[in-house]
Amino acid sequence: MISRRRLLLAVMLLAPAICISITARAAEVGNATMGRTLADRWCVACHGTTSRGSDAAPSLPRLMRGRSADEARLRGWLAAPHPPMRGIELSRQETEDIIAWLRQLARE
């Protein structure tokens, strides 16, 4: 049987790790409003937000259909920008924000 002292020690040692984990996960949750702001700056000029897109790139709603909408694919796509997207470096949070906005766009 575990003594109270050992149980208390275990709780004291694990509590900070649990709090850090929860805080880190909360920071990764995307903010769709911020994602829209970032997309307006970097994406919509070529991709657009309507179903038409442009001659330069497919529309964002079209990209959100099917396999392209998988979050792992989206993270990879945003982490390794394609031409002419060179020079765009997004933080993890910015990536999560854009993905949150893309998800919202797909539901509209």
C-alpha cells in the first residue's frame, strides 16, 4: 500500500509536468480570427476565399476538400511553402491559427 507521504511526493512531482503539458497544448489550439489575418496577408491574393481561386493557384475552399484537408498534410504544406510562397516562415502557433481558419472556411 502506498503511504501518504509517497503519494503526496508523487503528486508534487507530477503536477508541474501536467500543468506544462496542458499549457503547451492550449497554445497549439488555433485562433481562426488570427488565422484569417495571416491568410489575408500571405494566402488569399493567389488562392482567394471563393470557390474560383485564381489563375495562379487553386482556391482555399477547394484545397480544403478531400485529402488536402488532413491536418497533418496542412501542417506539412504550411511548413514547406511551395513556389511562389518562398520566404514565408510561420511559427507553430501561426500554422495552427491558419488551420483553424481553414477549418472554419470549409464549414461555411
